[in-house]
Amino acid sequence: MKFLRTRFAGQSIISWFFQIILIVIAWRVSTHQMPNNVTTITITAVVLLLIYWSFSLDRKKDKSK
């Protein structure tokens, strides 16, 4: 689990992972591989909240140093 908190280009690996998931969802919706419906929007909202949460953890870690 400590690996996921490792910093790369100013962000933790887990932050990068969530951002890549968001890009994949957007790509799949734009190419019509995923439907653009309430379920997709809800999943995207959860991923966005996870991204903000991971940024918050990164910031807390920076302040604790």
C-alpha cells in the first residue's frame, strides 16, 4: 500500500490511477463503447470524488512534513 502513496511528478500513484480511469471512461463514452446515461455519470462522479480525495491526502502528507 505504501507504493500507492509514492510520489511521481508531484502526485501519488493512486491519484494518477484515478485520473487514468477518468480518461478511459471519457474516451469510451466519446467512441460510443459506453452509454452516456445516469450510471456512467454516477461512476464518473465517484471517480472525480476519489481524485479529489487522493489530492487531499497528498496535501495532508505535504503539510505533515
